Amino acid sequence: NQTFVIVADSAAPTTLRYVWQMNGKKVFSGTGKEAATWTYRPDFDEGGEQPKAVEVIVTDEGQQSVRKNWKVQVRNINRAPRLLTTSPQPGKPLTARAGEIKEFAIEASDPDKDDRLAYVWSVDGKEVAQENRWQFHVPPGGGTHTVSVAVSDQGGAKIQQDWLVSLKSLPPTITKTMPASGKEVVVE
């Protein structure tokens, strides 16, 4: 935001009228002390190479006026991408068993025009994929793993989503029995 203030005096007692313009278009007008101040709040889409022209026209009751101009340069600000949808839902505990496949997907957008997005998936800090979807092939063993996806734009702004996946070890397996299972055992 940028506040502009004009202090004007008139030789004759009169009410002054203030008309504020941006690039030749009226944006605010009024009389009295409050109208001598105007605050410019540019939108994100107003940045660029071409400066904006701010002008105030102060007019007395006799229709005599004076003008003051400013040139305002609005710099572009790179905004971070936004997450639209994530799957699975973040914040919920995730559990998986060895050999299972967990599907992860993310949809994001960038509020800045024409910004392309890049996706980087990682498990425990190690990069594993670069798409907006990824399958986690659960390794053997127990413990927990952090699955992350970072979404970045061309200007380097990024957002990250993390999931904590708790691995359940497989239940014990029976590899051999004595006597052999499946046969009737007779005891006398």
C-alpha cells in the first residue's frame, strides 16, 4: 500500500474538492480533510514495467484547480503455488504393510499467470518421482517413513505437503511344521 497526501491552501475561504485519478480514471473524490488522502492498494495483476500515473486535482468553489502527479512503479511479486486437492488426506495417520502400494496424488495451481509447476516427490528426503501422482511401494520391515511432495513454480516459490506413513511388519509366517501339516496326526 502507498498513501498519498496533498495539503492545499486557498487565498479565499472556500471548500476544496479533491479528485484522485489512476492512469486518467477517477478512483476517489470528495471534499474536506479526508479527501486530501488516498491509499493505493495494487492488485497482484498490476505489476509490470509500465509505471502507473497517480494524479490529484484540487478545485476550489470558483472552479480554479491545481494538479499534482506521481509515477508509481508496481513490482511483480512471485506468489507460491496453492494446493487444491491432496490424496490421501493430509493429517490423518497412514498405515501400510510391506508389499502394499499406496497411491499419492496432488493437484495444485499458481495464482500468477503462465507459471508452470514442477512436482518433486521424496521419501525420507530422497527424491523418487517428478509427477503430480506417485505410487509408494511399501518396503519390508516396520517403522515410519515421511512421504513429501514439493510443488514449485518458475520463480522458485514452493509449497510442500508431508505424510507420515507407519509401516506394519508382516505377521509371522510358518515355514515348516513337524509333523507335516495337512495330514491327520494319530497318537496312541
